[in-house]
Amino acid sequence: MEWLNNGINSPKGFKSAGIHCGVKRKRKDLSIIVSKSPCQYAGVYTKNLVKAAPVIWNMERLNKNDLIFGVVINSGNANACTGEKGYKDCVNMAIQFSDGLNELKYNTIIKKENVLVASTGVIGIPLKMNVISEGINTIVKTASSSKKSGLDAAEGIMTTDKFTKVKALKIKIKDKEVIIAGMSKGSGMIHPNMGTMLSFITTDANISSELLTEILKESVNDTYNMISVDGDTSTNDMVIVLANGESGSCEIIKNSEEYYVFKEAINKLNEELGKLIVKDGEGATKFIEVQVNEMNNVEEAKKMVHAVITSNLVKTAFFGEDANWGRILCALGYSGADFDPSKVDIKYVSASGEILLLDQGQPVKFDEDYALEILKQEEIKVIVNCNHGNSSAKGWGCDFSYDYVKINGDYRT
């Protein structure tokens, strides 16, 4: 596995672009990803009962096993809670995008059902279809495989994000090089079961939609569903994978050696993208990794991780650089997991060192100044040993600062 300094368009056969079309005042707000060959498609979507129009459209494509040639994404407007008009606007985006691709003279006729749509931004406001339509007509002509186009696409999906989130890696499938690339966005409204986050993954691997879906679902459970910024699950979440087979590699078959190589790469890519989302959490000053070890099963360990990374009292303690281990133990206690508190150890680790705070359920007398040194670092690990079994889980969160309230207090204005 080799990490690459490339964008979403780095696998063979993919192009991308990002422009400013007028949904937002200044920053780029429209992006596309296109493939010259039809792609096998897998997607995982928000569990929120209130789903944005693009989520509904894309789920329909998934259920009908449509082959996909590309994705068009707007930022600045979520096209959520916009009723029948919102769905029609989404369909019109698909029509205009597919028509634009057909003008580029692909080898086949691309129908609206062969493209996906994504939106992110403010909820409850109709799309500015006049500027989006003009933008789609422009952007399809600018897509390329250049490094700049990959960066432009990543910029075009940002809302309150402070930086682009892009990762790409190369693996070997027998004697062929296969590239997997991803870009994501997310800063606020991030919570296990996915939050206001979009993640797009492209690969030139040869794999069926069914197996791709299976791999993606497992990966999401261990990566995006193990992050939290603020406890809010959005209306627009999606993780999409497109595989066009352009690498010329053999087909990836379940339980083969190639299967495990590909699965590990997808998981690692998603984990890194998920961490970037947390590091860009709205108002965040600390990146917190929580690892629960020695539990009786993985699901119980995950419950405990979730409870800690979503606790506002834990998050504010980290913002205040307060070694308040009692809030950690409290969150573990209400997590719903079955464990013995009298066996629990809690330790904090950072670049400044490590400190044991709780040993076999008993408080440890510790140096407050040393604990403060550890907590002053931007990245901190919380390690919980339950001394209860052989299973473990980890997840990622951030602190809760004054700036989070400021950012979200005037989000619409």
C-alpha cells in the first residue's frame, strides 16, 4: 500500500472539476466526478428519516443497480426539506449533467439514471437552479485528470470546512496497479451513523457492485460511524464508491487474496478521511482518539467509544485541558455496555507522554502539572482497558469550544 499525493481523479479513466457558479457568494460551490467507462456503484446513506432529495435519488439508483458515469455536487444549499420542488430540482440537475456528458460524445448514451447528485449546505431553501444550470453547462467542459482539477473538486464540496480532505493510495492486484482515491467534506453536524458529511471514492479496480457494497458497509461501520463532532446526524450524509475497472486488473473475488488487500485499502482510506473530518470539526482545538480494549465483544466496545466521544462534558473537559477522568468513566457507565467498573483502567497519551488516571477502578494520585502538559497537545488518546475480554474498538472525536457556538449561532446568516 502506497499513499499518493493525488486527487479524486487519479484512478485511470476518471476526471473531475470544481468551480464557483453562484450558490455561495465567493468560494467554489459546484463539483463533478466523471468516468469514461460505466462504474459499478456502492453507497451508504444517512439513517436520518428526513432525507434530502439527492439522497433519495441516489438510493433509487442503487436499488435499481444502475451503472454510473459521474456525480454532480453542489455546496451551499442542502436541497433538504424542499418538498416536491426539491426533488424535481435534483432530477433536473441529473438531466443537465447527463446531457452535458453526452455532448462530450461518450461511447454510449448516458441517461439521467446513470448519474448521481449530491448537495450540502443550508436546509430548507430552494436551489438557485438558474445558476446551477449554467454552472453544470460550464463545468462539464472543464473536467480533467490534472492535479489542479482534483483539488478544485475537493474545494467545491466544502461548506464550513477549513481545509480540503483528500487521500489516494496505490495497491497491487496481482501484477496490476490499482488506485483508490477519496475526497470528503464535513466539519459540523457530524455524528456516528454519519453526519453532514459527504465522501466520494473512485477506483479503477474491477469489482462487482454487490461485493463493493458489502465492503463499503463494513468499512463505514468501523470508520465514519466511529466519528463524532457534535452529536447531530444530518439529512444529506452519503459515502459513494465508483469502480470503473480501467486498471485492467483481474476481478476481485470474495475471500481471495486480492479481496483482503482491496478491503484493507478501502478501510484505511475511509479511516484517514474520517480523521480529517474530525480534525476540521467546527471550533475544534483538540483531536481525540478513544480506544477501548479488553472487552467481551466489539459491539460492546463500540458502545463505550461512542459514549465517550459524544459526551459534551468530556468534550468541554478536553477544551479546558482538565484531566477529569470521572467524566470518561461516567460516559462508559451510561453507554449500555456490560462491564465491571471495578476493573477499568483509564490512561491519557499524547506527544508529551502518558499518564494513568484510573487503575482497576481506583483513582490514581497523579501530577496535575504533568497531566496539563499532556492535555495541551492538539492530539490526545484516551485508552480504556476493561480487563474483561479480548475485543477492542476505537473512534475519533474533538473538543467543544466557544467557537462551535459562534459558528452555528449564525450559520444561515
